[in-house]
Amino acid sequence: SDWRGAEIKAVLSQTIFANAAHIHGSLNGRLLADLDSNGWPQTGRNKALAAIRKSFSLMIGGDQHLATVIQHGIDDWNDAGYSFCVPSIVNYYNRWWWPLEPGKNRKPEQLEMCGEFLDGFGNKLSMHAYANPRQDNDRAAGHGIVRFNKKTRQITLECWPRNVDVTGPNAKQFPGWPIAIHQEDNYGKKAAAYLPTLEISGLNDAVIQVVDESSNESVYTIRIKGNLWRPKVFKESSYTIHVGEGEK
């Protein structure tokens, strides 16, 4: 809820809140679930995602030897935020995203093994992009870049192979990238209703906090762009709206 000096937020963690690798080490190394991730324990994972989405934060992590873009789900698919796991710049241990069944609701432009899945712990995740090693000993090493456009609130995720000259005219990212999302996509839960549109005079880019009066808990806090904004809510209740920050 503290937005001093911040226009867009991100959460950095050692690794992502899901088990996004089915195969480890070599192509015959299939694991049901890997405890070396933040997908377990599930209760802690769900509490973390529920807190992070209250700030509309993109999650950025590494450590998985496998680049992925995932939208996480707690109670339903896509009701939490996005994570970008960047690839290893030097990768000595291969991992693959390789589900045994196709994902649900895959978009036509996405890679073949994208869509909605349960990981080995039963966590809901929607895979938007992955960079598997190829069998010709390409270990899918590289680096990630995140671009935050503070004016439009668009967040662009880039994923580059290590051997690509990114300044070259024909430079290409890993298949599936770049991916662009909006800041508000990081609280993906569908609105049950919308509160009246806020028209804020004398204060641009205000911090808005929505509080559920039935529990006195913050639903979320965000710095808007401009002076018009309509808050979404997720259940029927009475709400208090805090506008501004500090002495304003």
C-alpha cells in the first residue's frame, strides 16, 4: 500500500511461484513436482500471490534454467498476476516445459504447449511463453529485459538468446516473445461489479486504495494515470475509497 516514489511496482524473487518444469537434466528426467520452486508449500504460495496482486505487481524471477511467462491463478485460472522467469545467461542444467496433455484455452498465436494447466502441486497456471532447450545441444541460455512504460502502463517482456547480437537488424528473440501486458492485468480476477467512476480534481496520478468495509481489509492499492478511474470489486459489499497520499 506504500506507493511513495512509485508509479508501477514489481516483485523480485529468487524463483517463480509455480513448478514450471516437467523434465530435468535430460529428456528422460520427468518429475511430477519439483520442490526447488516457490510453487510449494501451496498455502504459502497462495498467500504470497494474494498479497502481491494487491499492488498490481509483475513478478520477476530466475533460478529455473528455463524462461517462462506465466499468469498465476489462486482460486481460478488467471485471477492473480504475471511472472517472468528469465533464462540463465550460462545454463549447465537443462529443464523443459513439456506437459503430457494440451493446455486449455490456448490462443492461436501462442506456442504449441501454452494454455491453462495444473502444475505438479495442483497450482493453477497459464503458460504464455517458454524457451525449451533444443536437442541439438542448444541450452536456451540468454537474458531477459522488462520495459515499463509509465505513461501507458504497458509492460513489455523481452527474452533474448545469448548468441544474438541484439543491435543487429535481423535480431530475433526466443519464439513467443516479446509479450506485452498492462499493469492492471496483474490483478486478473474478474470483476463482480464496478464502483462509480472517480473524477479527481486538483490531483493527477493519485494513489487509490479500495477497502472492503465488511472486513476492513484493503482490496488493492494502485497509482492511477490521470484523474479518471473506475475501481473494480470482487463481491457485493460496501467500500471505502482512499484517494491521495501523505498530507494530500
